[in-house]
Amino acid sequence: MAETEAALRTLAHNVRAARTRAGLSLDELGRRAAVSKGSLVALEKAQGNPNFATLVRLADTLGISVSALMEGPAEGRVRVVSADAVAPLWEADNGSEARLMLTTSGAAPVEIWRWRLEPGEEYSSHPHQPGVVETVSVTAGRMILVVDGTEHPVEAGQTAAFDSDTPHAYRGAGGETCHLIMTVHIPPGPGSTV
């Protein structure tokens, strides 16, 4: 419980700081991210429980990574993260889940995700900001990657990459659990020199 409260306080601080840096009012951020002002006020007061889709919309609108909204200060040059130390940001009824393991630093950060998709379970994502590229590397099982309505089977040992500024989804396929590593490559922010 204390870890959840600390994480919510960190999220509240990071959202408020990113909104201030971007020069956005609560009303404007809410309008652009399609999040109610009341939800934003609660979030910035470290109250409530924002869902994964809300965090993605806020991060996209603010031009930062999801983990930049969730991480505290850096702890050193090397960071090792264990999957069981990271709470899932998305879970489905039959055990599918997505965990944001970490995000690299720099002008063009990369998010590293660990996903588990049970057969038939699906996560649908809204389009991200232009320039965001995702890769999915299936380590076990099989999935269907749906990009702009077209299905692409991806099996163990295969990697797919796509521009994620269009509707997309990930669905477990076959008869066994699909495990995959996803990277989300975020374009450099304004003023960066990459």
C-alpha cells in the first residue's frame, strides 16, 4: 500500500511538472488528452487510480514517455529491473498483462515493455504521436499484431516493427501463452539535437 501511495505521489508530481513545462492549463491538457479536468485535478493531488490508456494519452500529449510520468529520480548509471518488482500497467481477465520495465534516458527515449498475452486476449491501442515506432519481439508462443486493421501473425523468434501513429492491437494467438518484449521508440522532443 505504501508503495502504491508513493508511486501515485511521484506520478502526480511528474504530471504537474510536465504540464507546467509544456505551458498547459489543466483545461487545455484535459482537452488535448481527452481526460476530464476533474480526473486531472485528482491525479495532480495524488488521488484516484488512472488507467493505462489515460497514462498513454497524457504521455503522448505531453510528448514524453509513460515511464517519465511514473519514475522517480535516477538512482545511478546502471539500473537493473526485475519483472516481479514492476506492477502491471494493463491486465486482462485470463492473465494477460503488460509491464513497463524501464525507459532509456536521452533526447529520444525508448520504453522497454514485457507482455504476456493469453490466447484470444487482446489489447487495443489508440494511435500515438507521429514518429513513435514500436517493435514486438515474440520470445514464446504466437501473437497477431493488428496495425490499421490489417492482421500480421508474429511467432516465437520473430520481430515486427511499425509506425504506431495509427490504431493498433496485440492479440494472443494459438494454444499457448505468448511472451514478448516490446520497445517503444519516442521521437526527440522539441529543441533536442538528435
